Amino acid sequence: MTDPAGEDRPVRILIVDDDALVRAGLSMILGGTPDLRVVGEAADGTEVVQAVAACRPDVVLMDIRMPRLDGLAATEALRALPQPPEVLVLTTFDADEHVLRALRAGAGGFLLKDTPPVEIVRAVRRVAAGEATLSPTVTRTLIEHVTAGPAADPRRERAARLIGNLTERERAVAVALGMGRTNAEIAAELYMSVATVKAYVSRLLTRLGLNNRVQVALLVHDAGLV
């Protein structure tokens, strides 16, 4: 991350999980990486907003299933803050069919709990940089959830209307986001510079009234374009 003075600093991470062993394991994985720093932990969703205020993390690694306030509600509470951190959801996807709710609330992506450590580190970096973290296996499941509704689903109609208001170039970038492409991949496919892709992504978020590129991807799936 780059601070306001223009200097690089470690990505600050808050780990939220009711399992102390999971928190310890994640702390070991992330704390041993020079450009990442674990700045706090929380054992339940009820502690998250206060922990964020105290620790000022860039990324919150959020468990879904917790006893008092689950990660879905906690994500919604965080994303409602004036300057929210990015949220990366932890889940065993097959058992947690409500991950879509977290993504629609503004989470930057999700990880399966059996994700290899190197992929966890990479995912945190990507989310901190504002990029989606959607593993191919889970993306297929996500698409099945999104496309399972009836053709007249109001959500699908709304998505088609919003996408229909975009320019051809904006729509092409949105579809690429829906396919999980990185900025560099989009630049190569659409013959743009990476800086231009970033500008298009920012414009899409503003025009569509969304928080991050994951929500753009969901909207594209809702519209049936991917």
C-alpha cells in the first residue's frame, strides 16, 4: 500500500474468526510476509466495527459463521462506514450458500478455508489493491447461483437496464470483470493501457453506483452477459 505521503507501507490486516486456531494459523501465514502486517484480531462479528476503528486495517479477513453476529451482517456493517476497509470473506463455500449476500454488500472476494497459504497471501494483496479475488471453482458455483433464478427476476431486469446504459467500451470492460480478468489481462484483450483500464473501472463504479469490481462482476452475471 502507498500512504498519503507517497511511501510504501505494509498492508494492514484484521483477522475475524471465532476459531482461535484459525486466527493463529492465519496470523503466522500473513505475519511472515514482509509487505503484510496483522494489526488485530476479533472473535465475533459484534467486535468488528470497534476493532476496525482501533486498528485501521486495509483488509478485513472475515469468517462467515460466527456465533453472535455472522460475517455477512458484519460485512454489511463495515461497508456502511464512511471509509470502509476492504473485506475478504473466508468460507467453506459448499456449506455457506449465502456468500452472494456478502459480495453484494461489497466484499472484495472470498477464499475457501483450504486455500494454500501462498494463494491467501496473493488474495490479500489483490483485495488491498482493489482487485477481485474469485477462485475459478467458486466462480462457477457463483455463476450457478446467479443464473438459477427465473428469467423475469427483477434483479436480472435491473442489471440488464444498468448495463444497457453503458457505452460499448464500458460494457466490454464490465464483461471482462465478470469473467474475473485482472487489469493487465483486460488491457491486453481490449488493447488499452493498464492506466486506461483503471480509469474505466473507476468510471463503471461511479456510473453503476457500486463499491468494487466484484459487484460489477455480479451485475454482469445478473444481466446474463457471462
